[in-house]
Amino acid sequence: MAARTMWVNGPIIVGAGPAGLSVAACLHTRGVPSIVLERDDCIASLWQRRTYDRLRLHLPKQFCELPGMPFPASYPEYPTKHQFVSYLESYAAVFHVQPRFRQSVASARFDHAAGLWRVRASDPSENTTEYNGRWLVVATGENAERILPEFAGSGSFKGPVTHVSEYKSGGPYRGARVLVVGCGNSGMEVCLDLCDHGARPSMVVRDAVHVLPREMLGFATFSVAVFLLRFLPLRVVDRILVLLAGLFLGNDLPRLGLRRPDSGGPLELKNTRGRTPVLDIGALAKIRAGGIAVVPGVERFVDGGAEMVDGRFVAADAVVLATGYHSNVPQWLKGSDFFSGEGYPKAEFPEGWKGESGLYSVGFTRRGLVGVSLDAVRVAGDIATAYHQHSKTTPSSSTVAQLVPLQAQT
């Protein structure tokens, strides 16, 4: 079918997760129209389609609110994923954010001659639309694509192998031996969920990891960290957090197979490398009780299990890859050196929200939803200033994007 072009009288936002919704909402409150392009058929598809049933926000709700709208007072301190999705749906409705779904962006490139961004997207029927506008907001986030590592002998293992994005509940694994590859928050929580459903998980811990209690004496660990950062340098706060973790979780973690990094505290590693500390919600107790086995890295998969780097054999009926996600920006953003090859802005926080030629990013700070909100407010404010200045010199009679037929391209 023939392609078509759309002139966008405002920014083009790619991604309808929390980042895209928040910047669109902030733009709306400043009188700036926008278009949000989303490859899936719903907002926050990661939360709706690719998370396990027992997931809750890992941080207290006050640190996860999007700009302009608090969580309902009736929500618990750590809302469930279903509550969070409901909050996002209400947020989109309140701020009149209506994404264009099933629009998978194939490329975005700045046309220097025309002074605008050309964003090409297609739907499942391969109908192509080129969106043209003065501003582009990259809001696809840090978790756009699954990380699926390759293992030697993977074809020899005959049991089911799933990524954590496909895992919903430990129910189907009852009685099974499950090898969980990865020891981040998802890996730990999946192991806990498997235990609760009568499975026998073994957790692969390849690298050093910071494990912190989610709460200390009724106070959220993150709240304590935020308070301390008001008075102390980050490295000092990191040392305090490690000391408190030893006090509340015990100092036997290396014996359990969970060694702390030799350098870099939990906050420093989160901010610089995106390595989130694990917030314990019960997995350590299961490890100490023998319900969760901790094993080193996988050397190769074989029939009936895996051989580990220390030579031991771990029997498994199934494998769950809790190996995380990565950014996909380099796959579709063309002709710009604002993002690194890993899909993050090259400029470090807090400078990574604005590029050249009307390019912006939201949700790449490695600081969770707090970073999303900070980015969204900055980006919307900057675009609104330029938009209203431009509107004074070139008044438009419409704030609605217009569709114009374009000759099909081959």
C-alpha cells in the first residue's frame, strides 16, 4: 500500500511507557501538542505483557510517581504491577495522551536541508507512515529488548528455556528443578516465587552483587539513602548502606555465594553502570534454608542440566533466563552521535536529556522512575519555550497533526 506522511505540529515521541507518557503529559500542560508512537497495542507494554504476576514496585510509591499526579492514597507503599498499570492508564486519560499504537519505528533521521526529523514507522500490515516534525523525543527506555545470551551446548538441553519476560508464575514449574540464570532483582524474585510454588530453583550468580534490605526498622532503604544524600557524599552513603546491609542481612553472604563487588558501592554502580542493587524481600531466607541453591556461572548446557564453571553438574528440568534487557535506540536512530553504541546518551546525568537539532531523551538516566520524571519536566519545558516562540513568528491555525498522501517508496 502507498506510504503516507504526517506533519506533526509538535514533538514526535517514540515509546508509550512511563517515559513517553510523562513527557507527553508535561507537554500537554504547557499547551504543546505531540504524537506518541508505540510499537505494541497498549501503553507500558513491558509492565502489562512482560512481567511476572507477583511483581511490585521495588521502591516506595512516592519515588515512582510521574509528574503532576500522585498515586491514589489507597495504594500500598509498594503497589502491585496491576495497580501501577491502572495508575498509568489513569495518567494517560487525565492528560489526554492518546498514543498511536502498532507503530514500529524503523528509522529516525534529521533532515538538515529541511530542518526537521523524519521518522518512519510501520504497522503489522506493513503500511508505512513518515512522521515529520521539528522535535524528536526518544522515550523507548533502557528495557526495550531482551538480552538473550548464547551458551555453549544450548541445543543439547531438551527442557523449556524461557526469558524472564515470558515468566508469569511458578505454578507450571511445581516439583521441577529450575535453573535461573541471573541474580538481579528479577532473578531473586523469580527464585522466591518458584519456591513458593513448590519448585526447586538453582540461581546462577556469575558476578559480584550488592544485596540490600528493602526496609530497615520500617524505613525503606531507598528513603534512607535519599535522606543521607542530602548531607553526605555518595561514596560515604554507599559505605553506610553496605554497613547497614551487613547489620540487617548478616555478614555471611560470601559463604552463601553472594560476594559484594570489590570496588563501587550500590548507588555508584547503579548510577555509572546501571547495575541495580538487589533489594531482598525474602530470597536470602530461602537460600539459608536450602530452598534456593546458589551456583556459579554456566560453562555449557548438556542434556538434563548444565555444567558450571567450577566443574559441578546442576540438574535442571527447565531454565529461566533472568538476564535483563537493553536499549534498542542504535537500531533505529540514524545519523546522530548523541547515543552510544549501547543505546544510552553519551553525556552523563544530568546532562543527557538534550541533544542537537531538536533531539531529546527521557528515561535513560539509570535512575528509574525518579530519573524519568526529572527528564520529562526538563524536556517539556525546553520544547515548550521553543514551540511558543516559533508559534509567535509562524502562527498555525491547527494544533492537530495532518495526514498527507506520499508516494509509495520501494
